[in-house]
Amino acid sequence: MADSKACTHLLLFGATGDLSRRMLLPSLYNLDAEGLLPDCLRIIATARSAHDDAAFRKIAAEALAQAIEPERLTDAVQARFLDRIHYVPLDATTIAGFDALGEAVPDKSNLAIFLSTAPALFSPTIAGLASAGLAGPGARLALEKPLGDSLAASRAINDAVASAYPEAQTFRIDHYLGKEMVQNLIGFRFANTLFEPLWNAAYIEHVQITIAETVGLEGRTDYYDGMGALRDMVQNHMLQLVALIAMEPPVELDPASVRDEKVKVLRSLRPIDAASVATHSVPGQYAAGAVAGKPVPAYAEDLGQASSTETFVALKAHIDNWRWKGVPFYLRTGKRLPERSSTIVVQFRAVPHSIFGAAPLQANTLVITLQPGENIRLEMMAKSPGLDRDGLKLRAIPLDIGLANAFAESRRRIAYERLLLDLIEARQTLFVRRDEVEAQWAWIDAIRAGWAAAGHAPRHYAAGTWGPNAAIALTERDGVSWHD
Ligand code: BG6
């Protein structure tokens, strides 16, 4: 560590955990391979287990072998990368161990800290960091979800964080913001003239957002059963997507401007309460079924006991502001659905008057696929070739932009690559501000309170289907079909 005095340090809490092995270490390796990490960046990995540098580097090497394509995993880069890593065992519940951590960071003026630990450890960890001098003005703290399970719990965490790190040094992670297509929502909306004049209630009839997953509980028994789909997916990822789709143009792409606009949307979400949960929300839970032709057990069987946790939720949301007056945002997410896909569908209104007689016209639809594959498709009406003896024939045809083709030269990155680099370089735009998180929780808490008051319990759906029938009825009542 000869050059460590002037170096950026990255402290990884929870370094032996699943997120670190699957995402963080591989992301850092990828950044290193592209020469994007500062030359003298030191990574101080920490967790409870009693490893030394060599033992942890072996764990890291195994993680890289699992996650990185063999052709990208070269001996030279791997050696350079592993050489950056040091390991400090730490019991975060006692303040004593933090001194050793402080000593491992001789220069505390440029420090990025990534907490990927159980939320119960947040407060003691923050206190420990502060006591070891690791919360000075040059320190940035990144926090990985779950950041509480309610507005009150989230406030308590935010207060604990704020006691040591001002908001400008706090980097709340929502990994969806690290995804290329999610950032492209800003590019697409504000770098083209074409859509923004139409991007409002006068021309858009409704918006749908689906985040569908084929996986089930995946052994995350304790965490997931205490959360459910509403808090696991809607509170964060889904509402961030809503904010990016619905926000006004920010003044600039700086953290304050972008987040100011997002929070206005989140505050404009119309509460769904006991009186409206029945018509505006459908919680569901998967029963036994088949996904991709393979039989899978029910959630209760995965869990080992009966549960009232929702593994699916569909919502009809409204944003009460000028731009979106009367435009429903239909949101749905769930486990054990037929496919893994995240899509945003913007349904434009029909033309005001048809000159084509009885020929049916389909209103324009914009389908933005976030994953898998990154794609933008615009369904437009066009004349079918022919001599039109019986009148003009029209058909909807897609204008398709596959980003993988358009940007064939670019490698698809892990979302955490972008977020870790932004953390290291102190760029805050893609991190969630406290007021956003709290507005998100306020909306989610009201729905949960409404469910409890109205006794609105999850309905079963067969694994491998698009959720309970009631989720279909939720949109069909408005004459809208989900875009499957
Ligand atoms: C996480 C949720 O935040 O996002 C998981 O806790 C979910 O339940 C995951 O599976 C989905 O992320 P991605 O990037 O695979 O869409």
C-alpha cells in the first residue's frame, strides 16, 4: 500500500455477501479492465468472517470466475484488481473494530463507502464509521436497499445517516437507475423534439409499466416474506420509472435539477386508500404452476408455511398535476410470471377524426423494453400496398430501434458498474434523494394501510400466468388490455 496516502478508498461492507460476489466485485473488475478506476484506488473489503487479504482475494477470484465471461478475465487485469483489495474483518455491532478500519484508510479525504449489509447494522455501522474518522467531508456513503420497510423505518435510517453524513454525501442506491435503458428515458424524452410536445394528457391515453420476473422466492425467505412485491419492487424501482417518465424537463442533468423534478411527480401521486384499494390495486400470490414448461411449487410451499405476502401487485395510479390529469398509469410486477421482461408502454390517443371510412385505425403505441434486450418500438399506421379498389387498407407497423444493433460496439454493462463509478467519482444524479424515498414510502404505506383496513388480501394466480384475473379486470374495466 505504498501509494495509499493519496488514494481514493472504497470500503465495501458486506463484502462476502451475495450482492458483492454477484454484482459489486465483477462490476469493479469490469471498470478496472477498461482502465476506469483511479490508478491507486484501494478497495477495503469488510465483513464479519475472519479472513486475511489472501483468503478474501481467493473469494473475490472465485466470484469473478463465476460472473465474468472467460475472454474478459485476463491474468494481468485480475492480478492488478486483486492487488487493490485488502480485507479487514469487522463485527459492525461493536464500535471497537472500527479503529482497525480507520487505520486501513490512511487518507480519509476521498472515501467511498458501500453498505450492503442487513439494515439492522446500518445504525451501528454509521456510528462506528463516524468514530473512526470515516465520516468527514470527503466521505460518501452509499446504501443498498432495503432502506426500511415503511416511511417511519426509512426516516429512522435516514436520520441515522444524516447524523454523520449530510445529504450531499449520501448515495441511496436504486439499481434500476444504473440500467442503460432507464437512463435512456431521459435521453429519449429530452434529446428528441418528436415526443415531448405529445407527452401529456392531451395525446397520451394511458401508460403501462410491467416488471415481470420468472423467479420465485429464491431462498430469500426472511427478507421477501417480510416485504412483498409492493415494497420490494414498486416502492423503489417502479416508482423511479414512473418519476422518469412523468417528470418535467430538468433545467440541467445535475443532481438537484433531476431529483427536484422526480420528487414533484412522486408527491403528485394520488393516494390509493381503503376506499380505492378494491378498484385500484390487485395483490396476488403465486400458486403452483409451470414456468417455461417446468412445474414449480406454490409460494407457500417455497416458504414452508402459509403467508399473506403478495408476490404480485397491479395498480392503477394517477399523477395529479397539469400534465397528467386523467391519465392512468397501470403498474404491475410479480414473481413467477410467464417471462422476465420490463417494459413501458405509452399508449397515445386515437387521431381526432378518421378520413378512412370504416377502416379500423389503431392509435400509436410506444413500447420501451428495458430488459431483456433494450428496444424502442413505435407502432404506426401505414397504408398496405395495393390498388385499393375497396378503399385504402391500413395496418399498424413497427418502427423498431434495437439498441444492441444501434450501439453494437458497446458492451452491455452491469447496472452497478455505472453506480459504483459514479460513487467513486462523487456524481450524485443517479442516486435517490431523501425526499424522493420518503414520498415513495408515503404512497406505499397508504396502500398497505388501505389493504389492511379493507381486508384486501392477495388472490392466488397459477405460477407462469400474468397474475390473478382481477389484474386483467383492473384495466379491462377502462377498456384497456395489458400489453403482454
Ligand atoms: C431487487 C428485488 O431489488 O430487484 C428482487 O429485491 C428483484 O426481488 C430484483 O428480483 C430485480 O432486479 P433486475 O435487475 O433483475 O430486474
